[in-house]
Amino acid sequence: MSAASADTAVARRVRAICDGHDDRLLVLLGVVPPSLRRDTGAWLRALRADYEDELELLTHVQRVATPDVDDDARAALLRRLGRLRLPTALVVDTSATAYGRWCTRNGATARGWRLLETARGAAPVGGVLVPWRDCLAAPATSRRVLADFGHAWAGIDASVAMLTDALLANDVQVGGIALGDLLAQPGAAPVSPARMTGVLDRLANTVRLRRITAATRRTHSLRSRL
């Protein structure tokens, strides 16, 4: 498959998830310039393949306000992600939108996400990032909303479990989650592969359980008509 065809396919899948036509979940995995090593890129490609039936894994480039991360470093990282064929979303400022103005009034940071890959002739795909606790406190009802866990890797398993429990109970509706930098911040330990796969396993199991529930409901509905 050519690069253009692959980009179009990714954009269509992500749009289908956002529009509710694909029951999988989006997972944005943060990468901060210039932290992506070749072996990390290979690992991320393997994760995409391993979880593709339940999850659409994308990298996302964080806007880190530090002197050592400038536009050139970010551009170099985006080129590297392109060479590695890793679909990528950008974190964008949404302060000028109605949602962004609401966030600002309530003391929150307005952030959104936008997929770099696009289908020919189609508008870019994107949505908003909402702190995961806010998704539960005022239940989100859009698949374009991604629950943002930021850099809160400490206790991430319990936090994600709270969200997936709400998804299974239909108490919240989001399109997926966003996770912070995989290699952590300066001075912090990198995120272990086991911790990452533990989070992804829980999300994938949630998608499977929702499919089973939906299939069971359809079966009961058919029986009731007989």
C-alpha cells in the first residue's frame, strides 16, 4: 500500500470511530521531541498491529514549553514519524473556539487534537481533549472527545479502570484516551512496556465486552419477536 493510500485508510478509520461507525477506541500515545528512538518506533508499530482489532493507536506530538524543544525539533520528529509510517495527531490550541472559551472561563486548558493524515477531498479529522476526571464528573457524550490522562502515569491502571467501568456501564461516551509522553519527562523513569500493554489490554477488553453485550442484546431482541 502506498503512503497516500495508507494515510487515507487511517483517516477513514479514525473518522469512522469519531462518527460512531466503528466501535474501536482511539489511543493517542504522546511523543516529545526529540525522544523517539528507532527501537521505540518499531515497538509502536508492533503495538498498532497487535491491537488493531480493538484499538486505533496513533502517536501525538505534545507542545512542550521548554527552551530545548523548538519548531525545528518538532518538525524533525514529525518527519521521523512519517518515515516510520506511524500515524500522528497534533495537539492544537482550541482557545478560540466556543469550547475553548468555556474552558478558559472555568480555569481549564483548552486543547484539541487533529489527525495529520487526511482522506483526499475530506476535511481534517479531530476533536477535543478533556481531562479524564472531567469526562466522568460531567459525562462526555461525544466520540470526538478523548479522555486526557496527561502525564499521570502513577496510578494509571486504577484511573483507566474507572473510565472503562463507566464505558461498560454506558455512563460516559468517549472516543478513546490520550496518554502523555511514553519516555516520561526529564528526570523521570520511562514508561515500562508492561505498564503500557496493561493499559492497552484493559481498553481492548472493554471493546470486546461491549461487542459481546451488543450481540447478546440483539439475540434477545430477535427471540422476543418470535
